Amino acid sequence: MLYTLYEAQHMALAPLRFMAEWSRGWFGHPFSPFAHLPLSRRVAATSDLFLRVTGRYEKPEWAIAEARLELAAQKPFCRLVHFRQDAPKRHKVLLVAPLSGHHATLLRDTVRSLLPEHDVWVTDWVDARMVPLSAGAFHLADYIDYIREWIALLSPRLHVISVCQPTVPVLAAVSLMAARGEAQPSSMVMMGGPIDARRSPTAVNNLALKKPHSWFEQNVIHRVPGKYPGYMRLVYPGFLQHLGFVAMNPARHLTAHWDYFNHLMVGDGESAEAHRRFYDEYNAVLDMPAEYYLDTVKTVFQDFALPKGRMHVRGELVRPQAIREAALLTVEGELDDISGNGQTEAAHALCLNIPRERRAHFVAPEVGHYGIFSGRRWREVVFPRVRDFIRAYSS
């Protein structure tokens, strides 16, 4: 019902958005006779801000000119994409993007940094509202199966980088493959993920502990309405996830939008465009399959199954101690308010049979969650460590 109400609200806003679009054009376009009236700039700025706050944001383009985007494999809930370059690269990398609200394009900066020396493949998750109900359910175990299949596909001499949420399923996938004697990556780079969410708990972790599992089933899971291919599929809707993102730092977002309004008022086009670029990506969210989301809440944030040695995938125990060949680098941000300090580092205690000299941990100073994989500090502080680690373990 909530999803349907959300769609109805968006339709109800259509006349107001039309008027705002009209006002922005008439009072903001330099060739309009109304643009020179005393309050024209304020009217145009207010209309622009209204359109951005009430708008729908589709999945952004990768927009990476340095490579050609190719579809390497297609599954109902994920596409494996390859950034093909004319010159062959020595290091093959599978970049596992998070399935936690935003699209894989959030890792655009990560991909750009990797491309000069690496052959890059990325998991590009599909919005669950676009997946027909006939495709079946998607559980955490299915996610792990996808990763195992693609590691096998891209092996040997493969390096796997997981960012945030996928650190747990990636570690589970490699553990199962190692226990079966299957192909293992040359290295694993795990960045800002909840391997052991008991350490330095954040607001995200505390919410999962304060509410029973049934609360999540009853309050955040809804059926996709009829206008989408995934009609009747149970999902955690993207708009609810977006509300959660904003609620973590409401003052910061309010200030950012107020600053944007002022940039428009004074004609600071460069700052206004920077705001648009960030929020075009930040506001673009996807629906997550309900089964996968609920499995993750219980397994990772309530039962802490992996660090307790109790995580099973289709009846098989996940044993990180089975990993012996892959090198391990964990990366955390000092100011990360989503995955607290120590949560990713916990992988070292679990992968105890990887020789100590093949393991490393790095805490990026003055870096928050998104700065681990995007922005200036990623490029200048974090990426050199990741690049050098991959180089060291490339045969």
C-alpha cells in the first residue's frame, strides 16, 4: 500500500512540477523578458530547487570515455559488465558493487582509477522492481552463487575488490570455493564492510539490533505496484532507503540544498553543477529484493553468523580458515559512520590460515564511508595502497 501511495503522491505533484518547470524557464532563461524583473532570480531558483527535491532520479550513465562498456553476462538480478580497453591490461579485477540502495555507478570513480592498469569487470545490480515475478526469489545465497560463478568465469589471476556490503558475501563465496578446492582469486581487497558488525557499532548496526526481524518484514517490505515489470514482487523500496540515507545526516543535506539555492541566486554555476552531479547519483536508488534484504539483516547484523562461525549457505558451513592462497587487504575509513572501525579488519581473524605476510590492513585518516572509494582522498590516499597490493600479488 505504501508503495502505491508513493506513486500516487508523485502523480499528484505533476501539476506543481509543470508550473515549476514553466517558472524556471520564463524567469531563469537569459533571453526571457521576465528574467530581468526584480524577483525573477529568486523565483527561478525556488522552482529549480523544488524540481530537484521532488524529482525522480534514474540510474546514471557510467560516462567513462576511457573504455567501452560491454555486457559480459546477464542474470535476472545482475549484469556482469566489462570495461574493455584497446590496450590489454596486466591485472584483472572483479569489482563487486554493493546491493544496498544505490546503483553500481556509485563506483564510477573507483573504476576510473583502476582503468589505467587494470582490466575491470563490475557487478551491475538490477533494480528489483524491473525483474518479473516469474524470475523467482533472490536470497543472500543466490548473491553468493553469482559471485562464485563469476570468480570461476574470470579466473585465474583474478583480483576481487568488494566495497561495503559485499565484503560478507565475497568472503563467504571465496571460503566455499577454497573448501571445495576450486579457483581462488590472487587477492581480496575488502573496503568498509560489516564483516563483524559487533565492532564499533554505528546507527545502521544499532537499528538492526533494536528492532526484531519481524519489524523489518512488516514495516519496510512492500509489493511493487502495477506500472513496473516486477509487479507484486516483494521489495525494500528505493524511496524508503533514500529516506534512511537522508535521516542519518539531515542537517548536512538541508545545508547542501540551501547552499545550492544560494549558488543559483548569485549565479555560481560551477558550484551549482557540482551539487547536481553529486545528488543525481545520491538520489538515484533501486529496490532491493525482500528475501535478500531480510537475509542480510538477520545473518550480518543480528546473528553475526560469519564472525561467530555459524554462517551456512545452502546447508554448507562457511569456513574462512579454508582460504590459504588469496592475499588479503582490508581498508577502513577513520570517520566511517556506516561500517565502524574494526568491522572490516575482522576478516583477518577469520582468515587465519592466510600467511601474515600476505595480509595487510589500512585505516585511511580523516576519510568517511564514501571517501574510501570515491573522491580526492580515494584517489590520493586509498587507491595507491590498493594498486600496490594488487601489483604485489599478480603472478
